[in-house]
Amino acid sequence: MGKKRNGSKGLGLVVIAMCMLGVIGTQVQAADDSKIGILYEVTADTEIKEAADAGSITVGELQAGTAVVVEGTDGAWSRVLYRESEGYVRSEVLETYVADESKSLAQEMDSVSKEEQRFVEEADLAAGQVRTAAMIWGSVIAVSILAIFGLGVVSAVKNAGEEEQKEKMD
């Protein structure tokens, strides 16, 4: 019976340790969640990654001074929302956004407007590149179809000529 009690004690210690780890883990998560939904400013040019890993695919770039919203954290990484895209950046390049009091509202709006204009121009350029690529591929496909058709016609004419020659010889 003595051994059974020691086993129960060991099991009890494991349960207590797991509960303590659960509480500590919850507190750590709560500390990370305190960043969620807050506007942050990027302090250095950085890349937006698809996952919380330096080796992950780069899905965009942020310039120093850009404002982003933090949607969550994963270790040393923060999941951010910038315009309509999401990704991960190192948390160390983020600091709480503080409006520049020396700028007037008009200057702030002008700054945002210029950034928006730059974004629209980049989107238009990308759309133009996609249209150009589609036109090129359409042309390549059309030329390929014409070449295949032409080969079929040449082959048919050649076969017809060979058959005529065989008939003449017979």
C-alpha cells in the first residue's frame, strides 16, 4: 500500500505542475494578446512574411514610419494588418503609434493621401503587367494553333499528292 500512495503522490504532483504550467501559459498568452488591435508604427524598413519565420516567403515590404494594426503574436513575431493584406513582422521593429502633434490635420491627411496614391499607382502598374502577360500568352497560343493547323494542311496536301502519284503509277 505504501508504494501505491507514493504513486498517487507523484500523480498529484504531475497534476499540480500541469495546472501551474497552464496558468503560466495563459498569463504569457494574455501578455502577448495585449498588443492585439493596437496601431503600431514600423521603426525600420522590414519585410512582411507569410509565416512567423525568417525563412518564410516574403509577401510584402513596409517602410519605416508605416502604421500597421497588430492582429496577434507568435513568439518574437507579430501578425499585422496593412491595408488589405496580412503577414508577420519581427515585433522588435514595432512601437506604439503616436500621432505627430507638430503636423496639422491637413498635413497628416496629405501624407496619407500621397501614400494612398502611391499604392494605387503600384496596383495599376501590376494590373498592366498582368494584362500584358495575358496578351503575350494569348498571342503565343494563337500562333501555336495556326502552326498546328498549317502543319495539318501541309500534311494533308502532301498525302493527297502521294496518293495521286500512286494512282498514276498503278
